[in-house]
Amino acid sequence: MQLVSRHCGCSRHLVWIAVVGMLASVLSQCTAVKKADVVVSVKEQKLGLYEQGELKKTYSISTSKFGLGDRPGSNCTPLGQHQVVAKIGHGLPAGAVLKSRRWNGEVLKPNAPGRDPIVSRILWLKGSESSNRNAYGRFIYIHGTPEEKRLGEPASYGCVRMGMKDVVSVFDSVNVGAKVIITKDKLPKGEKPKEEKNSDEQPKDGTASSDDDHALPVEVASMQADPKEKAHAEAKEKAGPEKPAPAKPATSKKKSSSSSKTPSTAAKTKKPVSKKPVSKKTSAPAVTKKQSSSNSRSAA
């Protein structure tokens, strides 16, 4: 009885290990890193493979020979944004015939005469917009075709046809959930994303480059006066304010008051006025009286 119970315990343990392994594999597939997106150009009859917005490769394809649309039974290719909801044919040889999404064991060569089945791989699309909501139910695929000579022109019955080996390459480059856009316009060029700048590299001397979002603040300590301007300012302070002109004393007072507003400079301007009558003395008393009277009149 003990041996039987030990055997049952071991078997249960093995079952749990198997279950955990299966869950881990499923979770790893669900969290797989996104590989690429697809854009189909009806105008150019090309398919573009994009990684992070950059156009990596283009392929020649065929859309519907009946035009564009999503009406059931129309055999038209639906426009707009789609999503890859299933990938069928993993591991099969290029040219493997898929009948009802299953390999029938047959492998065709390119441009096999009289044959036009689905071959190699299937990427099953589902419309993401109201204008292409019937795509999944209409079995709109990206799939391989043996009629490679007709690629580059509308020739399908609604699906997006690719070369036998080209569809394998796209199949391996996209995941389930990848975005597929079918457009009437040309393929977007798709530029390589700009490299991020090194955060250690900063502009010098407090200046900001043209690519910066915000200007850097200028440090006050780094701002120094020009030596010539400094010397000129010091000489001007030593010389003091300019003396008023004798012809227009009223005007000279206005200039002196506007040029210097401090009390110390105002005191200096009064000195030449007080010394004027003392320094100039004449022998004729009548002349001095006339000069003083004229000065008093102009000051008034």
C-alpha cells in the first residue's frame, strides 16, 4: 500500500510539472516582443514590412482584380486597418498546398501550369474598423501563390497574394496581433528613429543649443564686465560731473541734475558757482554791479 501511495504521489508531481511547463510556454508566446507591422499599397501593388516605424523590406504582391470593398461575395480587397489573428503553415516547405487551411501533402513549384491554390503560409486578417468588419468572415488572408508571374498587378479574389518564399519571410517577421494596413496610397517611406542625445553632453557657457526644448538659465557669477567699459566708468567717476556752461547756467543745472542724482554729486556742482564771484574781482565798482545784476536776472 505504501508503494502504491508513493507511486501515485510521484505521478501527481510529474503531472503538475507538465502543467506548469505548458502554462509557461503559453505565457511566453503571449508576452512575445512585437516584431513588425505590415502596410499594403494597392496603388503600387507592394507590401512593406516596418519595424519601429522604419521600412525594412518591400515585396511584390497582388490584390483583388475585382477592386476594393468589404461586401460579402464581392471578391474585393478591404481597405483600412486589420490585425493578424492566426498564422497557419509553420514549418511547411515553400509551395506546400493548403486546402481548407491544412496541408494536403502536395508541394508546387512557382508558376505551375493550371494551378492557383493557396500555398506556403496563411496570415488570417480581421478588420479593426466598421468599413472592413467582414474581412475575417470572408477569409481574407495574406498568403502565397504559385502564380508569381502575375505579382505586381491585381489578380486575386480578395486576398493579398505573395510569392511562395516571400510569404514565408513575412510570416516569420510578424506575430499574431500585428497591425496590417491596406491603403490606396503609396507605401510610407518610414524613416529611422532619431538617436537620443547623451545626457552627459551639455552646452557650455550657459548657452542652450537650438535642439533644446528649454533655454538654460544663465548664471550671474559667470557674467563679467568688459575691461574697457570698466576703465571708462572708473575714469568718469574720478572726473566728476561736467561743469555747467557760463552762457546758459539754467540749462547747465538741468543737465547736472539729470546726469547725477546722488547728493554727493549735487554738492560738487555748487562749488564752481560759489567760487565765481570771489575769484573775479575788478577795480571798477560800477562794472561789478552790472555783472551781478545780469547774473541775478538770468538765474531768475
